[in-house]
Amino acid sequence: MKIAILSRKATLYSTSRLIAACRQRDAEVSVLDPLRCVVKVSKKRPEVFHDGERVTGVDGVVPRIGASITFYGLAVLRQFEMMGVFPANESQAISRSRDKLRSLQLLSRYDIGIPPTAFARRREDVRSAIRRVGGAPVILKLLEGSRGMGVILAESAKSAESVLDAMSSLGQNILIQAYIEEAQGRDFRAIVVGGKVVAAMSRRAGEGEFRSNLHRGGTAVGVALDDTYAATAVHAAEVLGLNIAGVDMIPSKDGPMVLEVNSSPGLEGIEGATGVDVAGAIIGFVLARAPQGHPHARGRG
């Protein structure tokens, strides 16, 4: 079996762990930088070239596509899909998850708990939008952001308007989300692989910070999720069509609320907190599901 990992660098923690997991399972592995790939589209013969060499013989592909290269990275991943290569996560599902509003709309439709959220374009609608999510304080989120970047706590409607003014002048779209006070800076991240939670951790924000992201100074410990949280995480990944997902949830008086579903969750924090071989679970899933010997996947001529 041959696995391709779409990643900018083989030395990144998550990528290196996936490489090691492939080797432990006697799978051939290569790391392809999406930005160094060329996609060729022609009748009945989709092809990908990396550094000028045609890519052949790939059975499964694991996308580790950063938010900054989403468009081009997904174009490369789609081409592998056209070649009959099994994707750990499909391009369409990744695209769905990268749009925070679209994700929340889908989760809401399927009765998954989310913080009350509003999306308004005009300045004169901001105050009513804030009222509709329960009033200040509110969380303001960029539609596209990660690792806690582009997430701001606005203590009042006036400060929210100021932030939204600044962001809209830069062409940014912002979500207005209720601040769930009872969460008290604590959240849970569950890693879902193939419809099962394989690892979970509880994260707590650092002093003077409301974001629990480890990149923002938060701390994490491994936990065994109760059935309600585990079922919510699995359902959220399923609704977005993701085989591999990091699902972030916060506790509330109404039960777990999903903050975000990440299609390319980092492995360092979760493996460090839990001791679980998450990379092994991901590669094991791909090896079990990838079909071998597809004519396009194997290459011709």
C-alpha cells in the first residue's frame, strides 16, 4: 500500500507522526507539498505531477491542508479523488468545514447544540444581532481562522461595533456568537476517526484569557468523554461528512455545544495530553478503507 500525505513540510509534528505510523504498518509513504503539485486535466486521464514527476501508484491520500492554501490544496486533493485514490477526508467535506457559518448552519439543521450565532452585514443591524444572541458580552469570530486567531471577546455592544467596523473595512466577514459564561474558559476536543472517538482532552484557558487553545497558553489533560459528548462529536463529524475530525465542544446548561469542527486537527496537543497514538488510528483507517489496484491510482504507461 502506498500513502501520500499532502503537507507543506515533512518535519511538522503531525506530518512526521503520520509518516512514522505508515512505516510502522509497512506502508510506503510520500509527502507531497500541494503548492509544488501541478494538476493536469484531460479526457479519462487525470494526473498529478510533483516537482515535475508524475505521481503514480497511490492508494490513499491524507490531506494536511492549511487554511492559507485551502483553494489550491483542495484542487490537488480533488484530482487525487478523480484518480480513484481514497481520501482520508473528501475535498467537499473539508471545504464545508472551513466555512464556519456553513458548518454551524448544517449542525443546527441536524439538531446539534451550538452557541446562538448571528451573521450581519450592515452596521445598523449589529445591535439587534447582538440582542438576538442574548446580549453582550459576545464572541466575534472571523469566518476563516484557526488556533484561536480572529476570535475576540467584546464586553459591550459598543466595543463589538468598533471591532466589526474595523474588520468590515478590511473586507472580513464576522460571526457574532453568544458568550457561554458557564463554560468558564473550558472546552473539550474530541478526535473522531471513522465514526469513533479515539482520543479526547479537556482544555482550560490560561489566566486572563478566554480562549482555551494550546497555542494561546491553554492547558490540556486527557479525559474519557461521557456518552453525550462522544455522541455529539461523532454526529458533528458525520453531518459535515468528515472521516477525520477534531470536534471542539463547550459545556453549557443545555448540554454540549459544538464550537468548531476541524478537518485537519493538530496531533501534538492531543497525543501529548492523552498518550493515544492518534496518527496510527488515522493511518489504520486509511489502510483499511483504501482500494488497491485502481487503474488511475496505479498509473498507466
